Amino acid sequence: LEASLKEQCRKEREKINSKPLGMAFVTFEDEGTAAIILKDFNACKCHGCQCRREPRSSIFSGKLHTQKWTIAYAPDPQNVYW
């Protein structure tokens, strides 16, 4: 029974890696830090004539396609189907 369950778990893990959902949940030390990051990132994405600047980039930005990211507060954990 244990071997069968481990095999099922392994197969599910393979599915997860082959079909990413395209989302992540990030936890910060406190709500203030989360608010600052959300505000900074979304300020860069406003659609006004003169404020289409890009968020600060890193060596990973291109590979991660951060220009396509949307950042928002996560829903309440009770509203997430884990």
C-alpha cells in the first residue's frame, strides 16, 4: 500500500512540473513590506502617457518575463483550492 501511494505521489509530482499554473504565492515578514512591493511594482505598470517605466530589473528578469507579471494581494486562504 505504501509503495503504491508513493508511486501515485511521484506521478502527481511529475504532472505538476510539466503543467505549471503560472502563479506563485510570496510571503513577506509583515504587511507593510508587501504593501510597499505591491505599490512599487504596480506604479510601474500604470497606463499614463509618461509613466510606462519598467520595474527594476535583475539578471533574472528576462528569463522570468517579469514584464508580463501581474502582482496582487493573494486571496484569503479559505478561498484557494489547494
